[in-house]
Amino acid sequence: MAKYILISETHIGVISYPGKDKTESEILEMMQRDEPEHKWQSIKRQPRGTHLCKYCGVIVIGTCADLLCTDCRETFGHSLYSEL
């Protein structure tokens, strides 16, 4: 199952799509129809072994979803989102 990152001016979202029968642009069109309020503008496949920083949305290497990105760790002095 592949994970995709959806991006709009105000939102970042992650979806899982089980099939290989659709391209990224077809998935984006589907999400634009299903969630018009978010106004999704772009999509990209999330690399395996990564997650999104819960604070800023940057891709972080590692599967621990609580781990902040390097910039957020430096800014806050904490490694984990749950420590904020």
C-alpha cells in the first residue's frame, strides 16, 4: 500500500491508496472531487521509511511518527512532538 502526501495552501494530508491502477494525477483528481473544501493542489508519493513532522509537515526519515524534523528539534529543544 502506497502513501501519498496531498498539499494545498492551508492543508497537508496523507492518504494510503492500495491499488496500482491509478497515477498520482488521477489520485489527486479523485481527492479534489472527494474533498473540494481542501483545494488540493499537488500530490507526491511518500517514501518508505519516512513520516511527516507533526508540527510543520516536512518529511522526516524514520517511522516513529512522534519524531520532529531537525529544524523543529532545534527550535523547540525537544525531539518528540509529545514533549511540546
